[in-house]
Amino acid sequence: MHICRVPPEELEKERSAVEGVIHISPSVPVNLSQTLRTRQLLIDFDGGRPILTLRAPPDLVNIPSISRPRWPIECEVISDIIHHIEWDPPEPEPFYQATGHERTPMPAGGDSGKVVYCIDHAMKCPYFTCSRAGGSRGPIKNATASDINRTDFILEFESRFESGNLQKAVQVGVYDYELTLQPDMYTRKHTQWFYFRVRNMKAGVTYRFTISNLMKSSSLYSLGMRPLLYSEKAANEQGIGWQRTGSNIRYYRNCNKDCNGDTITLYSLTWTLQFPYDSDTCYLAHCYPYTYSHLQRYLKRISSNPAVASYCKLRVLCHSLAGNAVYVVTITSQGVGRVKGRAKKAVVLTARVHPGETNGSWMMEGLLDFLLGDSEDAQLLRDTFVFKVVPMLNPDGVIVGNYRCSLAGRDLNRNYKTLLRDSFPCVWHTRNLVEKLMTETDIVLYCDFHGHNRKNNVFMYGCNNQGDTSLRLYERVFPLMMSKNARNKFSFRSCKFRVQKGKEGTGRIAMWRLGIRNSYTMEATFGGSTLGDRKGTHFTTQDLKSLGFNFCDTLLDYCDPDPTKTTYCLSELAAHLRKQVTERLGKDLVIDCNFSVSDLETSTSGSNSSDSDGLPVHLLKQSQTLCPEVC
């Protein structure tokens, strides 16, 4: 799927050629498109002066087939088609309650156990060279130990599928397994997301799994979060999908590891569980998987729906480093909303810049479901705004099972200011899309959907609008309204609005620097809620989708022509600020003083990606020996 576009520099050359050489009036019957030898330009006239614009790229209203994901050439990929049904538990699933007697197994390694699964493709190349649909050409090697007998009921592991990332499994006891996750490709770090398959189990037996190379010092597993289990037999026989599972859950520091002179502190996650059926096919995951193929199936379904064709356009924004399509969805009513020749205001929404944060995709799918629905509120939003939605910014990272980085070995959400279009195409083209859109209309709001590994609930990070006193506190109105529309899930108290120097390359701050006052990331926990009637329970996929609905409701509230709601929220924010200052500084606050509200806040406590800043790995190591595989 390829759309040819005229580069900006070529357009400028052709514009100059027309304006500087061809002087004609609209009454002269000359075919300028034929003269310029292009069909990409539309020519109009203003007082005899030709005006050139780019023809809109062809709308991909129908995706004829799901394209196979492109993998780095060294990756072995099994041919199995992985599919999980969507299902919501009848009752909210509670957090795990620690007993205080949970074990802390220390790493045993291959020397003290039996290696039953091992893959090494991540070590074959130090940096990305080329890709291929379906991964490596050669036959798939057996990653399972050759001397395993199925009658011994030794578990069989597999993760060489989309978003899977188990690197090694070692049997350290009859029913105990020590697991090693694959770091983000072309890095040595960022292990947190996990997703793998297990077979050849016995029902009713207590198994223990211990992941031994996690790198975050704290985790929601210490606050009651439980891993996810999917049973194919339960899905086929009972219609049951992903469920929270696990007992004896503990997250703890295990050791320091020397890695090429760098000392890395590692952490373990351990838990026990019983599988529901003998000889089942089961999957274990950190959060509900949402793969690139899942997104393509979803986009195919909505783009082939004739009911939405008039207000939903699907296009390819760009292609990733590996050549996977990065889609942009434009949603707006045609011919509605123009007042006195002025364009509708725009809303820009993105997700999955961090591939392991799958909850961002579930929220985005809920939002798209709402915007494409037939409700009066959805129609009003389409009549009022132009929505530009990039549902998956980092398809390469999603495909290979990364937690944070792209195939450049870098965090894309620190590179929105990059000039390296070919190394960071997804964020470069997203920023370019926004800059072009800003020349055409106002962007009322930008939001990037994320997942959070250390805090419960859903919350937002924004940017404090300093300087203009007339805008004081306005950046907090939308998150406060969101907390009122999702009272048992969204925590305004967890929202932060600091602009930190180390986060200048993030989408949130980069878009704010461009002039978008309401620029946010919306962070959804991997765990669940501590609020209202949902206190102490995990989020489901339907909960995450509902947050997309709530976001749309909040947008209607925020942009209501009647200012009553906004005025009420500003009064509430001012009162809350006075209370904060009184409590912390012991004095009252004059609202119009030169006081920085964000000074009262702690940092946004996001992940430290400083080790993922800098030039892409393939440029840093281009002088080294090339990978032996041939594309």
C-alpha cells in the first residue's frame, strides 16, 4: 500500500515555475497539469495569478487485505495465527491481597536448572539493517529443549509471534520456572512488558513463574496488580477471555548485574497459578495484548463500513523504519461546520508511541468507536471538529514485543524535535502533520494515550501556561472535567502540569511549544482503580474503552458555547490552589500574583529514558561490521 506524494521542496520548485514563468489568465485554455507533468497539483486562479495546492491523497476507504507485519530480518516468527476473544468478567476482578509470607526466589540460571526454551535472535545484530514480511527466510528453529518428553509435563514455551518477548525459560524445580525477558531490540534495557504462550500443563497443579530481569525499581505488582491468563479451552468452551490470575505475588530486587562495565540493578516478579485444563494452550501477559494485526483488522472493519465512509477517511501517514504502515484516521462531517469561510477547529490524538503500553490502544479504540457511532453526541463532535487520529505510532516496536523503544533503539517520545526523518519517521511525520494542520486551522487539543506502570487510576500530564494571566489554570480544566465524567477511574489529584527540561522531546511538550495550549498525555494504569465503587479492582478492556467514551463526553463539555461548566471548574481550581498553598506554605494566596502553580507539584514521575536518547543505534554503529543476513 503506497501513496505517492510530492515532496515539499519539489512543490515549491513547481510553484515557482508557475508563478515566475507561466503568466496566464484563467480564460486561456491551457492544461497546466499536463504542462507540469503531474496529477498531484490542483490549479486555481486568484485575479489571474495561479494558486497551487496538493491534491488530497487517495482515501484508503477499504483495506483489501491485512498486510503481513514486517520484522527485522533476523527475527524468527512462527506461522501460528494468534487470536484472543474479547470478554469482560461479570464482576470486577479484585487486587491481590499480600499475606506477608510470599517467597522471594533468587535467580538460579541455566547452571542450576534445565533450559527448556531459548531464542537468540536479539543478539544476532547490534542494530537494525533491514526487514521482511514474516521475519527471517530460513526454517524456524526449535527453541524448545530437544530431550523434553511431553509425558513428563514439562511446560512448553513460545513467544515468536507478534508482541511476544520471552527470551529464555529455565526449569528450576518440578513446577518452578525462571523466565528471562527479551530487552527492547538493539538495547540492553526496558524489560517490563511480557507476553508468551505455554502448553503441556497439568490442571490442578501449582506452578511458579519468576521473571528475573525486570528493570523498574517499583511496580504495581507491589500494590496488588495480578498478571493476566488466557486459556484457549476456556475461550472455546465457555466464551471466557483474559482473566487476572496469580497468588503469592511479589516484586523485589534480586541482584546487580555487570553488563559491559555497567552495573544494572535487576528486579524479579514471582507468582504462582493453577491452569484450568490439562494440555491446554494458554497465554500469560502483563496487560491485554493489542497487536499491529489487531489494529489492521479494526481499521479494515471501520473503513469497509459504508455507513461511516462519508465522515471517516483512512490514509497512510508514513512507513516505519521496518516499512510497516503508520495510519492516520480523519473523522469529520463533510460540508458542515464552516462559519464565514473559517475551517473547523481540530483535535489531534495519538497512541502507542511506547509499544508495551497496550492500554493506550484500548482507550483509543473506545474513542474511535464513539466518534464513528450514530449517537447525537458523536454527530455533534463530527460537526464541530476535525479529528486527526494516529492510533499506533510505533508499529515496529509493537510487532517485535518491545516495551518502550523503536527499532532505532531509542524512545520515540523523546524525539519529537528530531530532524532525522528517515530514522524516526513516525514522530517526524506526526509533528509535520500537526505543523501543516496549524497553518489551516486552530488545534484545540492534543492528547497522546499512554500506560503507567507505577500508579493506579487514569490521569493526565499537561503543561502549565505561564505568563498570560488570562489563561491561568485553563490547562487544568479539561482534566478536571474528565475526572467528573469518570469519577471511579480518573484521578485529578494524580494529574501534573510541569514542563521539565528532560521531557522537551516528548509529544506533549513539543506540541505545546508549537502553540497548542491544551497538550496532554493521558496515562492509564496497568492495574486498576482506587476510587469510588471500583476501589481495589482491576481495569478490563471495556473499562479502558469506556475512558475513550468519557474523553469524548469531556470534549463536548469543554467546548460547550455556554461557559457555565468552565467557569465552575476554574472557581473550583482556584479554591483548590488556595488550599494547597495554605497547607504547604502556611499563607493565603492572591490568585493574580506571580506564582507558578506547578511549583507545588512533584515531577511527572515518568520513566527515565535518558539511556534511550541520542542518535539511533544504526547510525552510531554504522562503521561496524554489517549483519551477515542478506535482505
